[in-house]
Amino acid sequence: MALAGKAFLALWNDVTRTREPEYDQWHTFEHVPERVAVTGFRGARRYVNRTKVEHRYFTLYDVDSLAVFEGAEYQDLLEQPTPWSAAMRPDLTNFLRAICSVTISKGTGIGAAIACLCVPASIEETMLDAALEHALALPRVNAVHLGRAANSASTVPFASPPRASVRTFARIALLEALDRDAASRALGAVQRAVQLQALPADFGADVYDLAFVFPGADADERLAGRRADWNA
């Protein structure tokens, strides 16, 4: 389906391997719910590819507009973490976030896998748009999205220094599919169409499996994580 907002936050990271089970608990039951409780956030999805050495996690936040990230509620979360969040921060590595305005978003439902392609500024926009239209028509591909990065490699104060190299990009293409093989085929088709076949399988040219979606069927679930002083 189309993304609900006019912007999204794409976020890649790793966590110390021994803390991955705790990370999944924290991210599911505290971190994502408190983020999505911020006014202007519409929902979130966590993806994972545990076969990767670096950037194993990918999270997609759907938001109303770019202005949400400058709001007081979002800044409060960054500056005043919960005890659990503060305890997790030292073990987060290879942290990369990109805030994007949505330029294309269409399809049906939420797929079981997503392919991410970070596209450099040199790629012609009409060529990329046509490649995404073609990808949407491929078997088992259910949705495609494209965002223009407002900041291609923004960092936050608590992020540990990255080990992985980060290449520059101007747009992020997201290809959803019913399984990872279909997502991989769609990714390859788009890469060939825009002549980006030589990209490595890194944070911005790889496939991830869906692990968690929030909120679920109950829309009120989105409001449960709001901090008391936000409603004052």
C-alpha cells in the first residue's frame, strides 16, 4: 500500500550480537511505540537480515512531514531517553538515518520482504521513476516507494562510531515483495535499469525480512506510548 505520510525516516543499525534478543524486545515494546506516539508519526516497521555482517537492521518510520523531526516531542525522546533506552545506546553501532520526502508511493498491503536501494544524485529521475513502475509490475512485488533525502547521512549524539563505510546518496527506493527472492529480483531489475549493478550489498543495496509492524489493528495503540507532559 502507499505510505500514509508525506515523509519517512529510513534507519539502519547494528547492535552488539550478544544483545540482539534484548534489542528485539526493547525495540518492539518500548522504542518503536514511544517513537510512533509522537504527533505526526503514523507507523513503523522493523526489518532484519541476520546474514549481514553490518547494517543487519533496517527500520522504516512513516510520518506526516519533514517538520515532525524538528518538533518538541521528537527532540524530547532524543534528549531524555528512558533508562532502558539509555542502557541500549552504547551497544548500537553503524547507525545511519535518512529523513526523506515521499515522491512515489503506491501498491497493495505490506510485503514480507523489502529491498532498499540508495540512489546517488547522478541517476536521472525519469529513468528511476520508470524503473520503479516496471518493478511494481513484476510477479510478487506488492509496493514501491521513493524518497528524496533531506539529509543523506545524519547522525545522532548517542551513535557509536560506525565501522562500515557509508556511500553518499540522494534518494531511497524501497521495493516490497511477498518474499525475499521476489524482492531481490526486483532490486536487481531496478539496478540494471538505472545502471547501478556494481553497487555492493551494503546498507543501501540489499534485502531485509519483515520482523515487526506497529501499530497493529488497533489505531489507539499508537497513542499509548505518549509521555504525560506531551498532553499538558
